[in-house]
Amino acid sequence: MALLEGSALLWLGLLGALLCYQLVLRTPTIRRNGVPLRKPPNTLPIVGNGILFLQPRQKLFSWFVKCERQFGPETFQISVPTLPPGVVINDPKNLEYVFKNEGIFSKGDFFKRLSWDLFGNGIINVDGELWKAQRKAGLAFLNASNLRVLTDVALPKYLGHAVEHLQAQAHSGGVVDLQNVFHEITSQLMGKMAYDMEMHADDEFTVAFDYASGATTERFQNPLWFITEPFTGFRFRRALNTIRTFGYRIVDSAVNVNTKSRGTQPKPDSNSDRLDEVSGSLIQSLLEVFGGDNRKMVSDAALNYLSAGRDTVAQALTWCMYLLMQHRFVAGKIRSEVRALLENIEDSLLGPADGYDRMVNSAVFTPALLPYTMATFYETLRLYPPIPFEIKQCEKATTLPNGTFLPEKSIVFWCTWAMNRSRIGWGEDADVFRPERWLTEDGKLITKSAAEFPVFNGGLRLCLGKRMAELLAVQVIATMVVLFDFMPHYEGERVSKSSLTLPMEGGLPCLVKPRASKSR
């Protein structure tokens, strides 16, 4: 009884605090051309939209879609107790204004305060000179020479390991989790090329980061996280400690390695030499920018890039295969496109003559040569964007192109999940998976502006890894579809679990069957 009384008193105290906040520090009304912005459905007295943000994210996605369908491109105001005043934008013109005015719209104190424990001073979480320095290091890592090693050597190698694993599982009749398979590819790839370390999808760091990402997301949904977390956050704190330890390990490993003098080394003789030559190039670039003595700074930067370069691509590939299992005719079109390409390339198929357990030389698969495959990837990104929400904060007062006046420190939200389902921008079939919407009549890939399709962010913060993601996706999708058939080993609809990105809850369990290769 005493426990119940204590709990009741706690919640009464919280309610009282909210009432005081609303009465004393009331959220100001945001106006467009002098007229107050409309508020969305389910806005309540005192708590505003706060209760909505406590819902599971799938319901929150649906709510944002409902709002987009109701308001269209109109900017509307949302209010959550303890948070600065905020608006939701759906109009690409307004989003383009945000992208072009980096000096006005920053990550801001609100985002940094909630995500600091996970991202620290990493590129995801900073503005200004720190952001510029880390972006410079990222650009050095993703140069044309390194991307050629990725497509010609590293990716075919680790993708080949995944193919061998799937073939073994096919013969044994075992169930495979494709999300884990794709995460293993990107973990090995980023581990070797960026940090010269062995990394895997199921290591202690990955499990800890996955949990910490979900816990950080809950901070954005729960306006009272700073009250509840001291009592419920033990596992979160333990995960953060694991993450920090791993980050320091990356830095210490790089510092202790005798850095290769790339300018004086002989030209590599083999693919293995080419991969070894560029391995660890990102962490070395970060050390050059910040110095080996700035251990925390380099660690934060390295972990941010690891998350951005590894998790989002693996998740996108998982959702792509999920959609292909539901739309077999799309998989068939990809298979036909890939086979037509392979028929014109010598030595593209490797393996035994019986047609089973063959490998493909995935390096021949490029976005330019496989436009339908790329259209499928982009349609997946449209329906399942790896970063479903974005937040910016106004560093100074400004006015959006539609006349909405934003006071200093106000918050700007956009829900990529909802924008990508807009019937205004994508047609009446916006909810339908249709890769053909990305192709012209003569089969060329259609490009969209960042404001129309904000999956890769935009402006100065346009995703550095966009090209890498495209190159990786086309090789993986083409290889999987031409070599295997996948059958669902789950029931119902797959949804995302709580995270800053879009991992599939429960993974993607499948049965796998190898396909016989057609003889030329």
C-alpha cells in the first residue's frame, strides 16, 4: 500500500509540474502570416501531443501519415510538455529552405542534450568546426580509390562469405536471419576498411549499441525521461560503458599500429594487398585531424561513422528482401535484368558445372548497369527510410517560405516516413511498392531532389555515404536474388523496433533455397 501511495504521489507531483509548466512557461503559439498554426488531431489540454509520443513507433508513424494526409503541405504546430515549441513541415519547399540554411537550423541544444550520451562529439551530434573536421575525414575515407577497392575487392569478399553461409544453411534446411546476414557483411566491411579491425554482427558492442539506440530514442518520445531514467536506466548505462570501451579500443588499436607510409609503398600486387593498403583509412584520417592525444574525440567520431556506415545500409537491405518476398514479380524482374547482364560478361559466374552452389563475380554489378535493381532499392528507401524522423533547432528567428514565423530555439520536425507516403508528391498509389515509379519510359533512373526525397538528408549535410550505399546495395541485392529463393519463416507484418534508425524487430527469419544457374 505504501508503494502504491508513493507511486501515486510521484505521478501527482509530475502532473502538478506539467500544470505549472503550462501555466507559467506556456508554449507560445507559432503563426503563419499572423494566423496561429493549426494543431493536429489528438492534441490534448496541458499535455498537448505528449501522450502520442509515448506510443510504439509504428503507431507514431501512422499518426504522422494521418497528419500529412489531413494537412498536406501545410505546416502545423505540435506541443510536448518540457520541450521548446515545435512545428512539423511536409512541404519540400520548406525543407529545401532548412537544408540551404545550415547557419539557422542546427542540431541544437535539444537534440544534443538527449543524444549526447550515445553520440558525444561525433558528426551526427555536432555543428560548426567539429562537424567540418569530421566531414573532411569522411571525405578522405570515401575517395574514388577507396570506393574502387570496396566494390572490386572488399565487398565481393565479404559478400562471398555470406553466400557460402546461405548455401550451407540451404543444404541443412536451417532458418537464416537475413538482417543478421546483411549486418555481418557491413560489419566486416566497415571494420576492415574503416578501422582495420575484425567486427561482427553479434559481438558485444553491436548488441550494446542496438540497445542504447533504442533507449536514446525513448528519450525523444518521453518528455519525462530525465525523471524516469535514473530508476530504469541501469541496462542503458551498462550499454554505454560497453560502447565507450569499444570506441577507445578502436583508437588505441590505430595508435599502436605502425601507420603505413602510403606514399612510399610499392604498388600492391594482389587484391589482398589492395585491401590491406586502405584498411583503417578512416580512423587514420580522424587521428590526423584530431591527434592521438584526443582519445575521446576520435572515439566519438569513429563510433558515429560506424553507426552511419554499417547499420543503416544493412537495415535497408533487410527491408528490401522483406518486400521482395511479398512481391515475387519484382524479384523476377531483377533476376531477368541480372541474367541479361551476366550473359554478356565473361567469367561472371564461378562454381561447379551442375548449376548449384555457384558464386557470382559481384563486382560486375553497378547502378548504371542495373537500373531496375537500383529502382527497387530506392523504392525500399522510400517506404522504409533508415532515418524515419529528423529534428532541427532554430539558432535564430526566421520565416519559412510559406510565411511561418519560427522563434529562436523552436524545433522543426519532419517525418521522412510520412513525406515519402504523400499522395501529393508520389501519387494515389503512394502506399504501394512499385519500383517502376523510379524509371523513365526508356528505363533510366529518375533522380529526385533532397527536399523531395530526404532519405539521404540534404544541403551541406547530404549523406557522405550515399554513393557507398548505392554500390553496396546493387551488389548485394543482385547477388541474393540471382542465386537464391527466400521463403518467409514468420507470421504477420514485420515492424521496426525502437531505435534512432529502422532495424526490423525480430530480424527477418527465412528459409533459403539455391537457384540453378541457367547455362549460357
